[in-house]
Amino acid sequence: MSELLFFSLLNGIVTGLLLFMLASGLTLIFSMMGVLNFAHASFYMLGAYFAYTISLYVGFWLGLILAPLLVGVLGALVERYGLRYVHRWGHVAELIFTFGLAFLIEEVVQFIWGKETKAYHEPEILQFSLFTFFGQDFPAYKAFMLLVSIAIFIVLLLILTRSRIGLIIQAAITHPNMTAMLGHNVPLVFMGVFGVGCALAGLAGVIAGPALGTFPGMAVVLGSIVFVIVVVGGLGSLTGAFVASLLIGLLQTFAIALDYSVSDLLAVLNISVDAESALRDLWALSLPQVAPILPYLLLVLILIFRPTGLFGKRET
Amino acid sequence: MTSAIALKGVVKSFGPTQIIRGVDLDIRQGERHAIIGPNGAGKSTLFHLISGRYTLTGGSVHLKGEEISNLPPYEIYRKGLSRSFQVTNLFPQMSVFENVRCGLMWVKNYRYSFWHLVDRERDLNRRVMEVLEEIGLANRQHVPAGVLTYAEQRALEIGIAAAGGADVIMLDEPTAGMSHSETDQAISLIRKVTEGRTLVMVEHDMGVVFDLADRISVLVYGEIIATDTPENIRNNKAVQEAYLGAEAEHA
Amino acid sequence: AEKIKIAFIDPLSGPFAATGTNGLQQFIYAADELVNKKGGVLGGREFEIVPLDNKVSPKESLVQLKRAIGDGIHYVVQGNSSGVANALTDAISKHNRRNPDSRVILLNYSAVDPALTNEKCSYWHFRFDAGADIKMNALTDAIKNNSNIKKVYIIGQDYSFGKAVASSAIQFLGEKRPDIEIVGNELHPIGKVKDFTPYATKIRASGADAVITGNWGADMVGLGKAIGETGLDVPIYTYYAANDGITKTIGEGGKNRIRLVHEGPVNPPSNDVYKAYHTGFKAKNPDKDVSQFRIVNVIQMLAKAMEQAGSEKPIEVAKQLEGMEFTTLHGEKVVMRSDDHQLIQPIHISVHTNENITFDSDNSGYGMRTESTIAAADTALPTTCKMERPE
Amino acid sequence: MLEVKDLHAYYGKSHILQGVTFNVKEGEIVSLLGRNGVGRSTTIKSIMGEVAPQGSILYRGRQIAGLKAHEIARCGLGYVPENRDVFPGMTVRQNLLLGIKDMKVEGRWKMDDMFDMFPNLRNRADVDAGVLSGGEQQMLTMCRTLMGDPDLIMIDEPTEGLAPKIVEQVGDLLSEIARRGVSILLVEQKLAIALKISHRLYVMGHGHMVYEGTPDELKANEQIRKEWLEV
Amino acid sequence: MTDTTHLNGGEATAPLVKRLGPWIGLAALLVVLPMIFSTNSAIYTMNLMGIFVVFALSYNMLLGQGGMLSFGHAVYFGLGGFMSMHLVNYIEEEIFVLPIFLVPIFGGLIGLVFGVIIGSFSTRRAGTVFAMISLGIGELMAASSLIFVAFFGGEEGVSGDRTMGPNILGVDFAQDIEVYYLIAAWAFVTILLMYLFSRTPMGRMANAVRDNEERAEFIGYSQRKVRFISFCASGFFAGIAGGLFAINFEIVTEENLNAMTSGVVLLMAYIGGVGFFIGPIIGAVVFTLLQTLLSNYTEIWQLYVGVLFVLTVMYVPQGLTGILAMHGPAFRMQRLGILVVPYIRAGLPTALMLCGIIGFLEMIHHLRAAAVGETGMSLAGIEFDTHAVMPWVVVVLMGSVGAFLTKTQMPQLREAWDQANAPLASDKGVTS
Ligand SMILES: Nc1ncnc2c1ncn2[C@@H]1O[C@H](COP(=O)(O)OP(=O)(O)OP(=O)(O)O)[C@@H](O)[C@H]1O
Ligand SMILES: Nc1ncnc2c1ncn2[C@@H]1O[C@H](COP(=O)(O)OP(=O)(O)OP(=O)(O)O)[C@@H](O)[C@H]1O
Ligand SMILES: CC(C)C[C@H](N)C(=O)O
Ligand SMILES: [Mg+2]
Ligand SMILES: [Mg+2]
């Protein structure tokens, strides 16, 4: 049991921090620029594929540097030549745009790399098990993941608190002209921030690729979980996103690890139920089963009782 | 007779700062009452408190003898108090016509009906046209409110507030940002639409105030320092101190 | 002459696209090589495979079925997901009842939920892959002989097939090795799991010394990887842990650990005919494999049935397929059992390795080498199927 | 320092500015008078590049027509809009911070100078600008622009919605600003102030200047006032 | 921008014909369509359209009219579907008797019920909070549908047989055509109802709350209640659409209520134009056509669809209906004629360019997808060899030349456009 708990804790943290790498980018793009960027996970996927291709020629480490940069540039271009126009037509338009974009990216990826899972592997030096506990290995690569995402957190936090960038974005969203007339180069800021956001997503992809597999569906399986994190954490709050990521990471892993079901609960309260009723699924319902929905349950509850999210200040 | 609006010891604080510090005020039925005072004195806040936009920290508000403290805005409106806003506050995408019609729907008792067809309601639409005539926007009825010029929007603002025929109407700086000619039109419009009703208004343009108001209250830092007829207010030293300054001579 | 269209309804996009596209290429190749190049059927009529993407969704499949029927297609091949197969069988039976003049036949090459040849069986459904229970019967034979297996963990995708695997595993283990303890029986959502590590941890913690899974596509890749990473070194008995990128990703980690139950022996190749076929396929599709030999049987047996019937009318062809005896490229004798339309064929158990592999998978150097074989006759299991036959 | 020649501007098809020509010298307060809708705001907006200008706008000898708004601002022009464009989501302090163009360079104005001028703002320093009173917002917009340390500041109807007493203060403030070496281009309705503080005045007719002179000259010129300013 | 601006006021006085004309037209159209397009696949496509039209319209009651951006509208569609499917099965098992064509009502009711339950807390706020709650609920429901197998049937969903109902005057819905008329009838009724809803006080207040929720409270309406009512109504109609779906496909699965479906309906509504009542109708029709037809001709159709969305939001933010609306003024001034020639002059080269681009994409795709040695491919009936140089030269030429010519045509087009829309002296002031 203790083995299970210990490793679930580790896995939870790993998953959480991985999610955070994605969320960090979306915090910039969604909770600051207010762009409902449904293509975020797609940039994450691009990161993985770019890195894969690069690593074929110059190895993992250069991929780790170059791929995110590439994705960032790509993101910046998307902002410059796409979103910037669409922005005028409001959030829904932006949403549809990114929607279409996600569609496109997935197609293009299949177009270029095909549909099979790519054999994109951890670098040799990280392919050992950092420690073995209860005879179970903990891959060094995961430790590496932890470090990177914590680094991201700290760096971003510094940038956002030390500079006015956050303020400028916030101002520019509602009053672009006024902000410009105070001498701030609004378009540049937007392009930059969006680019950085995408680069972060790309970085997440580079790192997740070897761990979670590099295949055309990798964006889709993430689904909207990243939005959940940003919203639960609270719009505009990086710390919030960080905490929420961990929370959800742990929530999911532990739910899978702990095999309890409603009937167990009832058994404890020694209530007996007939196993064939239409509600039988309810009695059979077990934690691992509901694992995938817990984040969304959390989301809904949070929004009902604390619409600003855990750390957020504003609602919209 | 009961007063139209009666404030008793009304207090409002935002966090630590107290903005309204115990206001008692009686506004008589049918009078035109102006509230003046320095910027940030709390005039708009007072409006918000009466109309239910903010909740009271303390004290009570009565409308025609009935307590309305802390009711939601729509409840208060239904009891016959209607207001306009300092910053124009319309339904930008909807046509001028629709704006006014929405302003009429509740009082005309349609509530949340989804079994009437608004276009079929002859007298509703007739009334809307009347209002549009009054505020002089009849020829702009199809234009989305959002594209009206500033002055037109102010007029519509007043129109919506007055359309429902509520018997207490509150206007927050109705003539702000208008030129002299526009202001004059606004004044006569306000006269027309508030005929026989109670009017409460905030205004910095002394011309307008002294022209329209039967009585004036002066609000300074959350307290009413005087309530009186225009003449007495103008000659009230305290008021000149706190508010009018040299303006007194000009006006 | 006018081509005979065969609708291929399987995932060409989404998490199982790889499995689907590979199947498609194998059908196209088989049709060309074994039918069209040999002068077609019924006097020169060629087979044309019409790919229709269903994203492994039952609903989407019915949409595609309607389209196929709309284009006057009478033959549907499908395999990926028994969920889909169940829906299709049901829909096709309905359709055939309502439109006796434009009937449709479902040739199922991979959906192995036993229900399809038992309670849900239909006259219009023919299965060329061995049912999940048949395969489990074979797997458990292998487990039976491995005496140091004491604890088994069963994990699978949460749908009819996954459930079928689990239940038959429990049943057969119960019969053959009552001493074995089932330390875990887990179902996870199909195609939605991002990271299998938590499951792997759980398996590891359960102290299992063997794992049984029916996972396929992305779900097998993920599971394989995750188990590898926890350093869990126990045999894994699988249905589909090969090709489609799976072999490549598992690589060294799975050597001599992963076992797979399947039809059609690849390594060592049975005979030159097959060698030639396989080589030919690789030449045309370098990055794909002959991962589902049954596809060849589908095409050949369909062709044969048409020739015997002397017509492409489904009703006639079905009559011929029923009970058809056939010798495959491998030279194996197979028969389409009439009472449930389950193809009775030899079953092989192979191991994931890179030693004396003639045809590797995913060009990874690793491949499946046959360890044991169960003769066709011995695979046959009783069926409860009572199908209503037309007129 | 600002030299506007034959400036034209359009809203869609309607030709608003039809050849506006005027100038502002270093350290000067120049007022732009005229009826509503003659295009005074538009003039300023097109100088700031918010409305596309046609014609020549020289600022300290540099052609700024056609530059982007933020570039113009960084040349040293400041603009206080007529419609109280505060950033509602942010506190007063943050609004003022955003006024600063470059955190590194020391400006003429510190935040405290602003607070000294308008004590209201100091008290409200940490509340959302959106909830400020109308007047306070007006003050804030002006201060925010000053934080950017402009050499020429263009103010559009600063006394709008201000209490009469404050209006006088604003008058003094403007003179104070000018004393610190900032030139001012002022658009004003209230003739009284304009006459009191400006060195020169222009009167604008429909889309072009119809009169230029000193306050005293204008006071003297009955006819212009009647015709163009409807006193 | 909203249709309301164009229709209000005048409507009241409009002559009967003008008011009923469109509806009679619609009815007639629905009746004759299957006679014109009578192939199986055509019928099938039109059935799908009918369902999506209703669904998309119901969605627009939220987004377009109520300003509520929902990512979970499929929930009501799906639940309606499941409910109806079970109902069909009950009917088959003769647990109770009901003509099949009434089944969608119950789909609607379940949609309504859940609208009430979920709306009671999700409509408290608008904006992002609402959007995200809807997203959460959507995912919750989708996931639960896989867990609660008893009701939702897990991965395989629930299927049934629509022909088992008591057959009234010989209609047993065995054939799609019969189903077509059932769907058409329902579509007509629901479209009419939803249109009328938008013209009721409730519908109007929905717009008001969308535009300025706060002010609405100061004219007597509780923004929350207004949103709530629209929400329930929209849930009801979505449920009906779900019921139609169930009858048409005889299967309902998790996808009917998952995020993808919610996304699709959002796309349909938006691409069509949320600002117009008919927007979603057009959106649904176009979308269905793309989905069913395009995929017949090319394997990379999703690529094209993606591109289409991106281009639409970039250049016609008001949606496809927006393009039509743009021609409104010119049409009223009988000036459309001016545009015909310029359109042709610009259209031909554009078409050429598109052919080039599409050809290029298709050939690349063929290179990647086709088996080695399979160099022959056929495009629009033309057979050629992808490994030869010529075809590439051709497509590239088509693309570039087309692009160039298009560019040269733009000025004259713009000119013609301005000319066509130059305001008459009469309609001064009336902007929009
Ligand atoms: N929601 C709020 N939170 C905090 N402070 C507020 C809030 N609303 C108003 N205030 C403060 O209350 C004071 C009064 O504001 P109010 O708008 O009532 O002034 P006013 O009398 O209308 O002035 P003006 O004539 O300039 O409009 C101002 O100092 C303002 O900053
Ligand atoms: N965004 C706009 N679109 C179309 N016309 C406009 C717009 N803004 C202003 N106008 C018109 O341009 C003319 C000049 O506007 P401007 O705001 O410059 O007038 P002004 O002199 O500043 O008067 P005011 O005292 O109202 O500020 C007015 O007739 C106005 O109606
Ligand atoms: C393609 C196959 C792996 C599908 C699986 N055998 C099933 O029955 O669902
Ligand atoms: Mg105020
Ligand atoms: Mg102006």
C-alpha cells in the first residue's frame, strides 16, 4: 500500500507539473490576453513533432532548445497574420479561429508525419532509473520534467511580477488605442506574449513527447483539461495555475490508484443494494472509473461557489 | 403626504473607506430635486444605493412610504423608480426603437412572456413611437443605439429612463458633455418627460440646476450640508466654499 | 466490367488511425494481388476497396454504412472495435430486413467480442478473426504451463471487447489454474488515457507476476511503455501488442516478455508463397506490415464464394461463405463454421523478440516469433448462436 | 514645436478636417475653441494618429503624420482624451504606472506630485479606476498622461463633469504644467478658463481655423465670438 | 448588426403576404426537395441537415440571442436522443403505445428538464464563468455516459428500431424518405417556434441582457431569470433535435453529448452567422454538405474544412449570412446588376487559383499516402502520373497565374462595390 501511495504521489506531481507547463502558456494567452486558444494543445503537439524530427539529426538537447523556439515563432506568426485580424470580432471569433487552427494543425501533422506513433525517446543520459523504491523504478527523465516545469514557474513569476507586461496586456485588451497613445507598442506586446505562450506549450510538448508518446492524437487526448486548470486556478494568476495543476495531477493519479467503489462505502455503512437495478452502475461506481471526470467536477463546483477560481481576482 | 423618496441615516462604505456618511433626505412627491456637490462627494453612489445597484451598509431607503432597502434593482424599478446613468448605458446592438420598447415592456405588463409577439402589440409600439417623438429620435428608430452620436445617446438614455412612466425618475448628469444648444434641448426634454412626476438629478452645470430644480441638496464628502431652494443655496456661504467657488458670480 | 465495391469502415483518423490505415493498405494490397491481378471474379470484375472513416465510433460507422448503401455497396469489411461491429451488425440486420432487394454483408476481420458469434449473432455477419474467448483459451494454455505465475493482473479497455477478455480470462484461469490469484481486474476508458503510469504503478504494487491485456492501438503503446518504465519484469500476455508503431515503441523493453495470440504465422514464415506475399507488400508499403493476416482470408474467401455462387448477390454469396472450407496462403486449413459464422483456424502464440526474425515489425528489428500453435479443431468453442436465416 | 499644415481627416466618407493649419510654440498654452462637432477632437486625434491624417504635422521639425500612435507618443506628445479613458480593471496606482513610457528614465512628474494636486486620488489610490467618480476619472486620465513626461500635452475638454470649484483648480494646474516647461494644446468649452490661462487661441469653424489671436484680442472681437462661439 | 435591427417596427405593419410568404415558401421547399434530390445519399444528407438546423438554431438562442457562449450544448441534444431512443425501445416492447413521430417531444422534455436543472446554477452569471461551467458540465455528462452503462449503453450507446411503433396510415418509417418527412415537419414547426420566440418580449429581453445585462435590471428584468428562460427553451429545442437524430440513425452514443458535438454546433452557428436568425440554418446546411460531400471526393477534406473556418472568421466575421446581408443595400437599391460582371471577372481567376492550390495539396497527399510505385492518380477525372514533372508545373502555374489575375481584378471589384453601395439621397442617416 505505502508503495502505491508513494509512487502515486510522485506520479501525481509529475503529471501535475507537466500539465502546468501547458497551463503556464495558456495563462499568458487565455487568462491574460483573454484568447480562448483551443489550439494550445496543438502547439504542444507541434513541439513534440518538431523536437522529434530535430532529434533525428542533432539529438534531443538541441531539439529541446530549437523546437520551442520554432513553435514560438510559429505562434507569433499566427498572432501577427491571423488572430490580430480576428481579435476585432471578439472572443467567439478568436475561439473559432483557434478551433479551425487546431483542426488544421492536426491534419498537417498527419500530412507530414503520418498517423503512427513516432519513436521519440528520452536522451540516453536520462534513460536510467533515478532510484528504486520498493523495487519500483523512478525514471530520471521524470525528475528532469519536474525540474524544468518548476524552473518555468519561477522564471515566469519573476517576469510577471517584476515587469509591467501584465498590466500593459490587460490595458491593451480593453483599450488598445489609449494604451498605444501612452507610448506602448501594443501589437508587439501581443505578438510577443502569444509567441511565448506557444513556445511554452511547445516546450511542454518536447518534454512530454517521449513520456506520453508522440502521435497525432496527443493534442486531443489532453482535451480541455488545460482550460480547467487555468480557470480553477483563477484567471490571471500564475500561482493559481501552478497549484491547480498539482491539485488535478494528484486528484487523477490517486483516483486511479485507490480502488474504492460506492458499494464499498455502502458496505461500510452496511447498506445492501440489489446488484441488478437500473442504478447498478451507480453502486459499482469506483474511483478509477470516475478519475477522468473529477477535474471537471472540480471546475463546476469551483465556478459555482468561487467564480474567481482559487487565486483569481476577476471573473471574466 | 408621504415623500417620494426618504433616506434615513444611509451609510455606504467600500472596504475601510466610508463614502456615504449618514444621509437623511426627503424628496417630496412631484418636486424636481437636484443633488450637487464636489466630485467624489458620493452623488452617483447615492443614486446607486437608492436604485439598488449597491447594497446599503447602513440606514434605510423608502420609496413612497414603502421600504426598498437592498432590494434588487428590478424590484425597485417595478415599484416605480427609474434612473439613467452618468456614463451612457444602453443596449448598443439593438435599434433605438428596441431600446425604448424594452424600457416599456415590464410596465406594460409583458413580464417574461413568450406568448406575445411584440410586433403585434399595437399600443405598445404606439407608445414607443410617442416616446421616440418626445426625445426627437423618431427618424433614427432603426439605427443601432451604439452608432448614435453622444448627444443622441444621452437623449435616448433619458428616454429609456422616462419611457416606463415610473413616477420617480433619477437622472445622473443628464447634460454632461453637451453643447449649449444641446443642453437647452435636453432641459426642455427633461421638463416634458418628467411632467407631473418626481425628478431627482445630479448635475454640475449650474445653469441647468438653477433652471430646473425646485429644491437643491448639496452633498459634500458623503454628507448633505444643505437642502433648500435654488436662491438660498446660491447665497449659502458653506456651499460656495465647498462647491460653487467663483462660479456663483458667473451663473 | 463494373467493379465490385467493398466498403472499408474503420478509423482513418483519431487515436486508432494507425490500426485503421494499416488495415486499409492490407485490404487494398490483398485485393489487387490476389484478385484483380488474377483476373478478378465473375469473369473479370475487380474488387475496389472504398475507405470510409468511422473514427471507431459506432454512430459514425452507421453514418458511413448509410453512405455505402447509398452508393449501392453490398459488402462491408470492418474490424476495429467490437463496439462498432455490434452496431453495424444490428444496423445491417435491420437494413436487410427492411430492404430485401439491397442486402448487405458484414465481413468482420478483427472485432472479436464473443457476443457477435453468440447471443448477438447474425446471418449477415462473418468473423474471420478468432473470438476473444478462443484467443484467451490459447493464451491461458500458455500461462498454464508457466508454473511460476501465481498472480495475474488483467487490464483492458472499457468496452465490450475489454470486458470479454477479462471475463474469459477469469473463466479459463479458473478452470486451468485455480491456484492463480487475480490480483487486479481493471478497465480504463478506451483511447482517452494520456498517461498509463498510474496504472503501471498499480500493477507493480499489486505484486502481479503476469499481465493480461487486450489493449490495442494507442492504448497498447501507452501501457507497454508505462509498464516498461516501472521496471516491472513479468510476462505480458496480449492480443494486439505488435505493429502499428507498438513494436517500435516497446522495443528492447518488451523482449521475451510480451506474448501475443494471433492467426497466420509470420516468423518463421510458413512457406514461400507467404514469403513472396509479405515481401511484395513491404515493397509497396515500406512503413507498414502484414499485421492482420486474416484480411487475406477475407478477400480470398469472398472471391471464392462469389465464384462458387456465380453471382455477387449477397444472399447467394452468404450461402457459399457459410461452412466454406478454405486453405490459406500459409497452407492452413480453415472453415467458416455455419452455426455462428466464426472462422475456425489454427491459432499461434508468439513472443516479442529480435532473434531469428525474418519479417520484423515497424522496421524495428523486433518482431513476433511463433512459440506454440493450437490446431484449428482444438480452438473450436461451443456457441449459443441461434440465427434467423432468410427464407 | 508643433507645426500643423493643411491637415485633412475623414470618418469613412465624411470629410471632417478640411485643411487645418496652426502651430504651438515651446512652453505655450494654446486653446482650440469652437462649437461642438467642428472637429477639434478630431484634430487632436489625427495628430496622435488615432484618426488617419492627411497633410503635414511637424513636431520639433520631424514629420509625424503617418507614424503609429505609440511612436508619436514616444516623440514626446501626450494626449488626454475627452471620454475619460481610464483602465477600469486596474487600480488608480496601476493606471498611473501605465502612463510611464519608460520605467528607467526619471520624469518631470512623480506619482506624489499627482496625489498632491488631486488629494482625492491619493485616498483612492488602490481602488479600481472603474469605480472612481466621474470627476476623479477625469483627473486620473490627465495625471496618467503627465506621468509619461510629455513635452507637449493635448487635453480635450478637461473640465467636463468637474465641479465648478475643481474647474478653477484645473485652470491653475494647467498653468503649473506650462510653468514646468510643458506646452499645452487645450480644447475647451468653458470660454472663461481658456481666456484666463492661454497665451494664444484658435477658433475653429467647420473643419478649419477661422480665427487666431490672444485672449485679449478675442475678448475684444465681439463679432467672432457671436459668429463662432455662441457665448 | 443583428437581424432585430432590420426587422423590428416595420414588421408590425408589414402586409400578411410579406409575413407569411417566407414560411409558405419554406414549407413548399421542404415538400419538394426529396422529389428533386431523390437518391438515397441525398435523402440521408437532407435528414442530417434537418436535424442540425434545429440543433444549431437552438444553440443560437444562447449565443446569438442571449450572448451565452456554451461549450456543452450537446448535453441536451444527446440526452434528448438517449431518452427518445429508450422510448422507441419501450414502444417496441409495448411497455406503452405512442406513435413514433411524437417521440421527439419527449426528447425535448428531457432537454428542458436538464435545462432547468443545470440552468438553475449555470445561468447565474454570463461570460467566461458561464462558458466554463458549460464546458465542465459537457465533459461531466460525456464521461458519465461511458460510466452509467445501464442508461447510456457505454461505448456502444443505445440503439433501437423505429419501425416497431404503431404504424399510422401505413407509415412505419422503414424507409429514409418517410423519416425525411418526419424530420422536415418537425424542423418546420421548431424553426417557426424559435423564430416567434425571438419576437416575444422574452426574446427581446434576451437580446437586451446580451447587450447590457446590468441596464436590463434597471428596466425591471432580472438578468438571471432572462438567461435562465432562454437557456431552458434552447435546451428544449436541442432535445427535440436529439430525438430526431435518434429516430434517423436508430443509435445514440456518447459522441452525441461530447465536446466534439458541442464544438460542431458552435461552428455551424458561427460560420452561418450568429447575428442573423437564418444564420445557423445556413451554417448547418453548408456544414453538413461539406461533411458528407467533400469527404466523398477527398481524403484530406478536414484540411479544407479547417482552412475554410479560419478564412471565414478572418474575412467574413459575420458568417456566411453576413455575405448575403452585405448585398442587402445594393439589392434594395436594385444595384446588384452592377456587381455581376465584376464578380465573374474576379471569380474565374480565383477559381483557377483554388484549383491550383487544391491540385497541389491533393498531389502531395497522394505522394505521401499512396503505396510505393502507385504513381498514377486521377483528379477530377483527369488521370496523370504524380512522379512526372508536368502535372506539378501545371498546378503551380494554375495557382500562381490565378493568384496574379485575381489581384489585378480586385480594384475594379472594389470600385463596382462602392458604386453599388453609394447611398441614395433618400436613406440618409440609416446606417447599420
Ligand atoms: N465600488 C466602489 N468601490 C470603491 N470606491 C468607490 C466605489 N464606487 C464609488 N467609490 C468612491 O466613492 C466616491 C464617490 O463616488 P461617486 O461616483 O458617487 O462621486 P460623485 O459624487 O458621483 O462624483 P462625480 O460628480 O465626479 O460623478 C468616489 O471617491 C469613488 O472613488
Ligand atoms: N467615430 C466617428 N464616426 C463618424 N463621425 C464622427 C466620429 N467621431 C466624430 N464624428 C463626427 O465628426 C465631427 C467632428 O467630431 P469632433 O469630436 O472632432 O467634434 P468636436 O469639435 O470635438 O466637438 P465635441 O465638442 O463634441 O467634442 C462631428 O460632426 C462628429 O459627428
Ligand atoms: C482491431 C481490434 C483490435 C479490435 C478488437 N479486437 C475489438 O474486438 O474491439
Ligand atoms: Mg457621479
Ligand atoms: Mg471633442
